[in-house]
Amino acid sequence: MKRKNFDLITNLKGKIMKKLILTTIIGGLSLSAFTGTSCSMDFYGNYNCFGTGQDSGYNSSTKRDFYGNDNYSDNYGNQISCSTDFYGNYNCN
């Protein structure tokens, strides 16, 4: 039972770290574009962001595909795909 709880906690920590890394990457790509944005997660777990105020007109989305890859895109043409490899590393390109 202790091992099962440990695995559950470890898995949860991994998911939180993936989301934190993805958020950091997205923020690093377009810091100026994210100065005035409003983001939310939809029913499917996709992140959608929309520019507000000075950044009105900017929007981005991060969607998880069937294979578990996170695909980021925005209306400026930026695109990034991230996935977890066999060793648990979260890689983006």
C-alpha cells in the first residue's frame, strides 16, 4: 500500500512539473505578449490565452494530442511541440 501511495504522489509531482515547465517555456517565448493576457483551461485540459489591454489581439493555445504531446501555437505563427520520452524527460522542439 505504501508503494502504491508513493507512486501516486510521484506521478502527481511529475504532472505538476510538466505544466510548470510548459508555462515557463511559453512565457519565455513571448514575454511581451503575455504582459496582459487572460488564460483558462477548457474541459479537455487545453490552455487558451487571450490578450487584454495593450496586448489585445494576441491569442495562444496549448493542446494535448492523442499521444500525450503538448502542442503550443499562437496567432503570430509560433509553434512548439513537447513530449515526454521513455526516461520521463519533458522535451520541447
